[in-house]
Amino acid sequence: MLAYFGLRSSAGCAGNRMLAAMACAITPPGRHTVIDDSPEEIAAFLRPRPVRELPGVGAKTAATLAEYGLHTVADVSQHTLQRILGARAGRALREHPQGRDTTIVDPTPAPASISIEHRFDRDELDPAAHRRVLLALADDLGTRLRATGQIATGVTCTIRYADDSATRRSRTLPEATQHTVLLARAA
């Protein structure tokens, strides 16, 4: 498909996501870069790379490391990172110069939102019927959240009228939850 539109892509392939992304970033269009999973191959790829190409190293961190003469990945060590950047940032970056990526890749990420709806068969004016449906929807939502191991930080209710106009109200929950009673109260 890319060739059909005259587009050329690049590809990076490696033993983990971090190395593959780094390889892809430096690969010219129409080419591919493969990094073998051996420690020697990983080191040969990483050592000459500028330290700013490591994930988690932004412009400010790169400038700080440059002040200490640390310009390439080969210049960086775990203890140096912790001394210069502090314990937390140093620990966060310590694995990257060795080519280790501790980021977990989830092929099926959780959805950003879950929606549940109910449509009345006819215009419903009874407030008790509205309340029953709202409680049932909150129960269904709580069940789905618990089944998927998710929590809600807010609830949005949309009421659609017979003329296709709608009213939408959102409420941020005081505390993220998956409990039906708290979801029903917010709704």
C-alpha cells in the first residue's frame, strides 16, 4: 500500500521496543535496521549514539549530561546517572544504556472510556423509571469495570430527547472507583 502511493517507510527490528524505536528513528526511508539480540550487537549499536536519543532523556536532561561531558551512550554509567540526575531519574534511565527496556507492551490496551446506554421504547416521563434505568446502567458499568480491572475517574450522562437534541452532564469523581454505589451516586 505504501508503494502504491509512492511513500517509503523505514523499519527497525530489535529484541525490545526501545531498541526497535531507536533503530527506526535513524533508519533512512526505504531501508530497515535489524539489531541482533546479542549483548555485543546491542552495545555496538548503542555506544556511539548520542545520549539524547535514549528514551526518557529530554532536552534538559541532555543539556545537564553534556555539562558533565556525557555526550554518547558509551559515556554514561548507572552510577553517573544517579549522581548527576538524582536517584529517581538515574534509576529510571539506568537500564537504557545497556539496551534493556523494562516497558511492558500490552497488545490490548484498556479503552480510555466505557459507555453503556439505554433507549426507552417511547418517551418516558416517569422519574421512577428514569431512576431505575440509571441504577441499572451504573450496575452494568461497575460490573464491566471490575471484570476488566479498570477504574472510573468520571461519569458522563447524556440524555437524548425525542427531537434529537441532547443534554450532557459530566462529573469527576472525588476518588477513582469501580464500585456501583459510588457510580450511581455520581450519575
